[in-house]
Amino acid sequence: MSVIVAVKVSGDTGVFTKSLEDHAEEYRKIAASAKEHGALHHQFGVGEGYILINDEWESAQEFESFFSDPALRDFMGTVGADLTVAPQITVGERVDSPDMF
């Protein structure tokens, strides 16, 4: 069974939001690589001073391997993430429920 991964990264959401357009091709390349490494679903959200990543992966190990890539961390730093603050990562096994949509 797959896992749901929620990541909260401190950062400058203005820089991040602008980067979605300015670095669209890099985001596409990262998405393609993530899919090759076991990512099933991905989306971002923003709040005051943080960026949310909500993913579904085939396994926690595949996510951990992908997310620990130094090149990915370097990219995150260029698009608004505050790498001096450790991201908050929560992983849980995905379960089906009668109210899913």
C-alpha cells in the first residue's frame, strides 16, 4: 500500500510562488524524476511563512531517497525554502475510506 507524505517547509512564499512560473521547466523535470522514483501524486500549498508539499508515494523509502537528494535541496533553497529550518515531515499509510473523493 502507498503512503501519504505531508511536508511543511519554512520559507518565503512570495519567492516560491514566483518561482513556479520562473522555474516551470525545472519543476517539470523534478516531477518527472519523482514519478520515476515512485511518486504517484503531488501538489503544493502555501501559508504564512511556509510551503506545504502533499504527496503520495509507493513507499516511504522511495520518498526519503528522493527528498534527500542534495541537488533537490539546493533547488529548494533557490526557490524560497529556508534550509536553516528542518522541514516537518509526516508519513502515513494510505487507507481507503467511505468518504474519499
